[in-house]
Amino acid sequence: MVPENNFADKSKNLLSTQLKNWQMCKDGYATLNSIQVKTFNFDGYTIKVQYNAGRLISSGAKVDAKSIKERPCFLCLHNLPKEQQVLDYKENYAILVNPFPIFNEHFTLPNKEHVPQSIKESFKILLHYSRDLSNYYTVFYNGPKCGASAPDHQHFQAGNKDFMPIDHEYDEIISRYGKALVDNDTIKILSVDDGLRKFISFEGSDEDALDKYFQKLLTTLKKLNNSEEEPLLNILSFYHNEKWRVIIFLREKHRPTQYFAEDDSRILLSPASVDIGGVSITPLKEDFDKITKEDIVDIFHQVFISKDKLEKVFRVC
């Protein structure tokens, strides 16, 4: 019997059960047997490109207001397939097996209520999920305009630790590119520009301090953007040795020009947390075959904020 509060093992057991009794899930995970990967090396880190045909629906998802309004929400519990099981989580959340996986073990973590995707009120939930699933998984958040395929429904996702290169390359990246903004007894905050990605990282064991500084960062970004809308963010939360490590990627746009091109330059790559964590997903084989290191550099430079804006962020912080 798995202890009531051991959500990591309960999630793993849920996946095992769903693979036995839910054909859509079994078919989805079978697609992982045919994935292909190539790796591009950068100075101190790697970006992998994964050909994964099973992710076509997510990568090509229409997230405009009209399309969302016209489709049933696939994260609302009353719309789930009858075979899909729900693992209840605290604070009105749930754990579901993702039937269109990137990871060998991939979960969606939705609110039980149909409320919009937003991180301001749910940042502590992200911390709780990453702590409670920490034996096996990293938890991540895609903003409503940064890769969330259900921007109308609050949710997180989780997948195997160390699947994304940044999980194990983080220390090297920080040593080469990190600039300390805050370093005290409760929290360490760093600003990072590794040549491709711009992010702020939080490290600490005090969830109230993490939340306090995160809310301050949100306020800063809104002021810089001159907007009350949620800034464009992707977040990875990793818990180890009773301490959180939260990576907040700072975005400028949702999708690169290649995504919309109508000629041979088109590449169906819509970067979200996993992509910029180091495993970029191409659901079309022709895109996987032709994509180059130069394409990755161009795509990432388009979707991340500028170096100047990052400097403004950490000057204000």
C-alpha cells in the first residue's frame, strides 16, 4: 500500500494501471518507441531535438479565443474519456496521465475547476507539486500564451527528472552565465543569459520567501511590459535535498516566424517549457530532418526577451 501522501509513487502506479486499461494511453506511449533524437552542443549545455509524431495535436493546437470557445475543455473532469482515471491531489487539484507523452512518464496536473491558466495565485501549488512528486519528477508550467494547449484551464505538467538536459546541466550553466541578484539565508536569485535563453532562477527552502520574490518579479515584469496581463513565462520547478530550484524563462513571443511560414522555411516547433529545457519537439519528420543548429539559435532568439530587457529586469529586482 502506497502511503496517502506519497504522490510520486501513486502517480507512477496510476500510469502503470492506465497503460493496462486505457487503449488511448497505451497507443500514446507506444509512439515513444519510434522517436528519434539529435543533439546540438553549445558552450556548457545541449539542446536535443526530438521527432515525436504523437505530439502533433499539442504542437499544432489552436489557442486563439474563438477556437478555445468552440471546443470542449479536455482538462475538465466531466469531459475526460471514461477510461481516464483521476488521482485526487490536495488544494482542489488532480493528477492525470498525459496520453500524448514527451516523457516516459508524463502527467497533467489540472485544477478541478475550470479557471484560466494563471501563475500568480497558483505559484505555491507549483512548489507543492514539485516537492510531493520530487522522487521522480520535475514539474513545469506553460503560460497561457507560452505553450499551454489549454490556456483556459489552470494546470501544470510533470515528467521524469533529468529528461530535460537543463535538469543536470543547471550547475554548469549557472557557473558560466549566472549573475547573483539576491543571496541571503532564505533565497538565492540568479539572472542567466546563456546565449540562447534568458531566465531568472530561485533557489531556497522557504516557500513563503520564494512566493514573495516571485510575486515581486511578476510585478516588475508587468511594469516593464506596461501591462497587467501575465508576462510570457515558462517555469520549471525541481525539488531536491529539501530545497526548491525554480527556473523562470522570460519570453518575448509565443511562436517563431518559422511556425507560420508557408514555404520551405516552415518548422512546426512551438517552444514551451520542455523545448527550452533542452528537448525541442518536432512532430513532423521533415522538420526533424532539416532543422539545424542555426535554426534552433534563431527560434530561441525570437521567443526570448532581449539581453537589454533582462538587464532591466534584474536592475529593478
